[in-house]
Amino acid sequence: MQKGKSVAVLALVLMLSLLATGCSGGGEGGDKAGGTPEPIVLKAGHAVAEAHPYHLGLEKFKQIVEEKTAGAVKIDIYANGTLGSERDMIEGLQLGTLDLVVTSTGPVINFVPEMGVVDLPFIFSSREHAYKVLDGEIGQGLLQKFNDIGIVGLAFWENGFRHLTNSKRPVNSVKDIKGLKIRTMENEVHQAAFKELGADPTPMAWGEVYTALQQGTIDGQENPVPIIYNMKIYEVQKYLALTGHFYSPALLLAGKKCFDKLTPKQQEIFKSAAVEAAKYEREQIKLQEDEQLSKLEELGMVITRPDKNALREATKAVYDKYQDVFGQETIQKILEADS
């Protein structure tokens, strides 16, 4: 066998072995010699770099859980899409091959369609507005819907307000977006919004994006500042427009097959730890965004600040398209919570 093929086979074997078991150890008779129960070892995955707040939040969650369970539950964290795309990992929760995932809302609409309401353009005016909705009755109702698909929604975390980058030109108005081939998440609401802006939305798994930008297969992408910085998008994109067109929550999800094997006390620890870690993770998003904007400018990105009112006006038709899907009453409640 050629060396390159051998390396590829070994990498495939490693990935399959990581996915092979979930919720391993402990609980059901897994005792060490001497009668001490084996700890339950859980696998947690996410798709971005270790420097990103997703990873920092998971480390905080791990710390809280391991301390409060006195080591009876341990968590191993896998970053950078090691366990697959976000969609792959969500499916892993359902299959019981993965235990915990921090994911953007991008692929979630394919599992819980009602979640798409939080992806409407400009539906949240500020972080505080988003937190009020997501941590309140509407958000908690959305988390409950995951129970129907074999997943436990533990808490809303944060990805942040999404901004537009491209390699063609500075974006100062809607007309500057027209014709740009923009990578979007696999989310039909996002795609609909970019069509209204005159762009060519191109859904693509995150692991493929950097190479596609580098090769010019796509002109740009849209993401919060911490993703743009931590994933080094500035290396392949010249222009950053602070459009804030979507607020992007993140979700901490657990596989129900694994969650149900925890004791009631451990389950409560998970729920409270998820909320505590959410506060920490959101703080890290804000800190990184504030620091990294100036760093991106120093690294050569041209930063513009388009008129958000014009962008909001241009995407109004998306609300008309989806009001029957998400419910006009729910949309109105979210908008009215901004007070």
C-alpha cells in the first residue's frame, strides 16, 4: 500500500473509532478492580478552533460537571470538526455515537424546523434582546422540541452577530452585495435572505469553506468576528462588512440515549452547568469580538459599516415567506421583546 493511502486509512480508522461508542464507562456495572465505579466518559464535539468560545465554553462546562459529579462523569472535547460536520454530529447524538455537541443553528432547522425563527434577518436588535427571548419562554419552548427527535436541548449559547466578508470589493450598500457568491450555512432562511440581497447563496459545510475561498470557488462567507479571526478567514478575504444581518445563537445539545443513562442528580448538574457555562461562553464571544476587530484591521482587512436599515428593508420579504411556517404571533412576540 502506498504511504499516502496508508495515512488516509489510518485517519479513517481513527475517526470511526472515535464515533464508535458514546456514553462509555460507568453507570451500568463498569467497576474498576476493588469495586470503584468506572467514570462515565462522554464525547463532546464542535466544528471550530480551540481558541474559539465554543471550545472555551465546553471547557468551562466540563470543569463544572466533573467537579459537581466528583469525577463520576468526565468529558473529552474534540474540536475542529474532528467528529464530522455539525450536521454529522447532531445525527451522532440521535444514534448514540456522540454525547454532546455545541452547534450553530445552521443545520438545526433540518431537525427542528421551528428553530428557523431565530434565523430571520435582523429579528434581534441586540445581544440583550436575543438573551431575553432565548432564555425566556420562547427559547425554552424551542429547546423542548428537541425531545421529539432523541436530543436534549440543554441551553442556548452564542455564536454572535454575523457579518459579511468577500474578496471582490468593499460592501457599503445593498448594491455592493449583488452578484457575490456567498457561502451560507445549510439553512434555507439564510439562503432566502441572501437571495433578497441579490447574492448567490451557496450552502456548504464549514470544513470546506477555507479551501473554497482560497481557490475562488466562492467570493465570500458570513460569520461572527470570532470565527473570522480564529479560523483565519482574513488570510483569504480582503473585505469585511459589519452587517450584523443575522444573530446566530449556538446550542449545547446532548444525546437523549446518553442523557437518560445519567442519574437524576447528574442530569440536574448538566442542566445547571449548561446555563452557567452559557454566561461564560457569551462573555468570551463579546471579549473576542471587541479585541479582534482591530486585529483584523491590522492584518489588512478593509472594514466597512453599511446602513443596516437599508439591509433590513431589502430582506423584509423573508418575513412574508416564513410567517406561516414560524407563526406570525411568535415572530411578533420576538420583535416586541425588544423593549
